[in-house]
Amino acid sequence: MAIFRSREVVQLSDVELSEQMDKLRMELIQYRGKVSAGGAPENPGRIREIKRTIARMMTEQTKRKQGNESA
């Protein structure tokens, strides 16, 4: 799964944004499962990047929701 930057997140449609966020959340669950089972993740920085990307997507969803309410 790719890591999205802010400008890439803005370009996604609402449906794509939701789908990508769901995929990233599943990947994060898998990584956390490996760590909690005592295993070492292949790329420890990946967890942090996934969390940040999810936060970017949630921020964009909030911006869009607020924009629709004011219109």
C-alpha cells in the first residue's frame, strides 16, 4: 500500500479516500499484530507512516464535510 502525501490525498475522490483509508487501517492492524506477537516488523518506520497517512486522510474528510455544511 502506498503512502499518500497531502497533495495526493486532496486529489482523491470521497469513495477512493474511504477505500484507501480502510486498506491502510487493515495494514496497520497486521503490523500491530506482528509486533504484539513478539515479532519484529520488517520496516518499523512503516507503522508511523501509515498512522500519519490515515491522519492526513481523516483531516481531508473533515475539511470536505465542513465545506459541504457551510454551502
